[in-house]
Amino acid sequence: MKKRVIVFLFISLLLVSQVSFAQKAKMQPEKEIVQGNTVDTIAKINLRGYPVTPFKDTLFYVYNKVGSFSAENRAKAISDKIKKLYEDAFFVSDSLKIIPSDISLDIVYESDFVIMSILEADAKSENMPAANVAKRNFTAIKRAILFQNENYSLLPKRLGFTALLILILGLVLFFVGKLFNKGSLYVSRNKKKYFTGYKYNEITILSPQKQHFLVLRLIGAIKVFVLLLIVYLSLPILFSIFPATEGYTTTLLRWILTPAKLAVMGFLAFLPNLFTILVIAFIFRYTLKGIKFFVDEISKGNIKIDGFYSDWAKPTFNIIRFLMYAFMLVIIFPYLPGSDSPIFKGVSVFVGILFSLGSSNAIANMVAGLVITYMRPFKIGDFIKIGDVSGEVIEKTALVTRVRTPKFEDITIPNSTVLSSTSTNYSANTKEDARGLVMHSTVTIGYDVPWRDVHKALINAATKTDFIETTPAPFVLQTSLDDFYVAYEINAYTKEPQKQPQIYSSLHQNIQDSFNEAGIEIMSPHYKALRDGNKTTIPEDYLGNNYETPTFNINGKL
């Protein structure tokens, strides 16, 4: 029993002595004897090594921090860099080198990718020269990467992923293209159901065929855009498979996301100005609607203003509308995006100069058209004569006036020419309450015919003519007494000025018939005949049965 107590006490004293020895060792630096010499070292008891384990197995330890970069962070960073080299499909072991610097030895790949730096403190922590530590770590890194590449290479996997991605992309493009083709086929099969054309105020803007064509073109454009977008968005995924091209992923996405972000932010910033523009447009729109109501009433004759004709209403409204839209544009202009840009202002000035230089004739015609509108020399449907052109007015625009001749020739006359020429309106006095247009024609008859007979024959011819008014009655004017004949002018009223060629032709025919019936020869101008032995000029149908041609007689002495 005593022996057991003595042994227990001995063991307890031994343990206490070891603990006290260890505590003293923590308070004092170690001293080691190397080949008979004593050297001071850093107490490794105070340092903790963090393993560098890029592939689970520990390659070496890191004991010291560098600045604010702790030893643990250094170990993790070195592991990540070694993994990055392993993931590089084009890794070349000969590009891994040890390069000395002023304060360290750096393990570098391709002269610019520093994997780790071995400092003097790292060497002291392992009681080895810095060159040996660098060589050991260099060898461990190189062997580990080569071993992993030989046994666990990522290149086949990456190639497999690339082939799979290309296959999936091809299938997606194929099915998306099929989907759009089916949509186009469906639209074509049901075009009669969905495409009826588009009309605005009885004006055909789009025919059914054109509408169908535009929809097919739109589907085709959307198809191309979607296919390109799918390919573009798949490129970042494809580039991310290989580390060498991984940097392009962010660049490609930035090309889309940056403009899209700018567009969205610009639109959001423009929203307050957009609402202001909408309010201004709303006010002007309904102001014009109110003005148009009064214009329509004036045009219909429900509202009468002294000195203001009803046919002035619409042209005046067009002028007011143009001025109001111009004023609205001036108000809206500062709220438009980019209106304060020097480029925008320069383009505006350039367009204004081009418009001023290239539209001088057009502006002259517009001003002339405005003056003609308020002069009221003619209107649509009137039969007029401008210069040598006679015909019916079929169109009046701000720039030109179009006239259709009796030969159905459409002639376009610039308004500036109309304003500078003399115009004759044959329809001005042909309304229901007017007397009508006077049609007139002149015949010359010799002095041997009584003028009363001539008057009677001319009036008889006029009354037989179509489109000649009986009230007021036709009348004859003797316009001159010439050397060989008297000039008789028949005047008759008509309210169909656009039919002047037909009326004149019919009138001349009736004059010939009436004179023949009255036995009056139209022998002028300058008609000479030797009556003895000559037949009369009156047609045989108008001559009596007892008519005989005069004989040729010569009375005189031989």
C-alpha cells in the first residue's frame, strides 16, 4: 500500500514539473544547438499554420500574415489561384517560374499572375532559407496541377459541355423557328378572316393584301430578332465554360444590359415631361375641336358673319390649325428629350436652312393659294379659263389648281401662275337665281338681205339649240357695218357653261339650217360669184321644185 502511494506521488510530481517547464518555455525564446552553434528562432508554439489545400491534400502551410492580409486569407487565396491554374485548359507548366523581387521570392505564372510570395518571415517560421521554401512550394504546386490534369482533366468535360450546349441551342433555335413558321402559316390560312383592310374616313389606308403582307413581314422580323437574341444570350454561357474566354461573358452581357438600363432610366426620367406634353396636346386638341364646331356651322350657313363667306370657313380653319400646331410644337419643344443638345439644335438649324432654300417656289405657291382662296375667283366645279387653258376646276390645293378640259385632259397649274394670270369664270352667273352665261356667235351677211330677216333667222336658230334658255330670250346685235357685209351677233343665255363646245356646235348647225330655210345665202366673208349662169349656194333640199339655174346672158353691141 505504501509503495503504491509513493509511486502515485512520484508520478504527480513528475507531471507538475513538466507543466511548470512548459509554462517557462512559453515565456522564453527557444534555443537550439545546430552543429554545435546556438541560434535564436521564433517560437513556433505562438504560430499556427494554415494549410494550402486546392485539391483536398495539403501542399504546404502558411504561417505569417502580410499587412492586413491574415495567414488564413493568404492560404485561401493561394488555393484559389492554384485552382484557377488547374481550370485553365491551356496550362503550360514551363510558364510557372520563381522570380525574385526586392523583399520576396514570387511564384509567378506567365510573368504576370503571382500565385504567392515567400517573405523572410515565412522562411524563419519554418527554419529554412527562403529559396528552399520557394523551391519546395513551387515543386508542390507544379506537381499537384500536373497530377490533377493527368488524372482529373477538365478539358473533356468542357468539350462535352460545349457540345451539349450547342446541341441544346440548335434544338431551341429549330423549335422556335418552327413555332414562328406555324404562326405565319396560320395567318396565311386565315387571312380572309383577320385581314379586311383599314380605312379612315372612307380612305383606304391598307388593303387586305397589303395588311397580310405587312403582318408576315412583322412576324419574320420578330423571328429573326428572337433567334439572334437566343444566340447572343447563349454566348456568355458558352464563354464561361473555358477560363480563357470567361472574361467575355461580362462584356457581352454589358453590351445589352448597359443600353437597356440607360433606356429604362432615360424613360423614367422623361415621364414627368411626357405627362406635361400630354396635357398640352390635350388642351390644344379640344380647343381645335371647339373651333371646328363653329367652322362647320359657318360652312353650313347656320352662323352668318358679315363680310365672311361660308366657303372661307374651312381654309381659315386650316390656317388656324396650322398656326396652333406650330405654337404647340414651340411649347412642347423644350420638354422633348435631347432638345437642349447642341447636335439636336444644329440638325434643326440645318433642316430649317434646307427647307428655306429648297422650298421658295413651294412657299410662293402656298401664299398664292391662300390669296386665291380669299379672292374667290372660282371654286370646285366652275368652268374657267386661265391663260390658254379652259376647263372645269376639279381640285384646289395649297400649291396647285387642277383643271379638266372638255377633251378630258387634266392640267395642273401652279397657284403662283393662276395668281399672275387673268382668269375667266364662266360659271359665276349660272346659278338658279342668275340670268346665265351669254353664248354668242357672229355671222356676216350682205347688204342685199333685209336685217329683220337675218334677226329672225338667228333667233330661230338659237331657240332650237339645246341648253339655251328661253328666258331671257335670245337677241341679236349688229356689231359692225363693213365694206361688203353687215356683222350680226346672236346672243343667247345658258346655265351649262361646261357644255360650251356642244352648244356652239349645235348653234352653228341651226344657224345654217335657219338661213337655208329663210332663203338667205351666207356669202361672206369675201364671197364672190357671177350670178348669171351660176346656181345658188343654198342646198337643193331647201330649194323649191320650180327653181331653175339662171342662164348666162351678155347684153351689148358687138
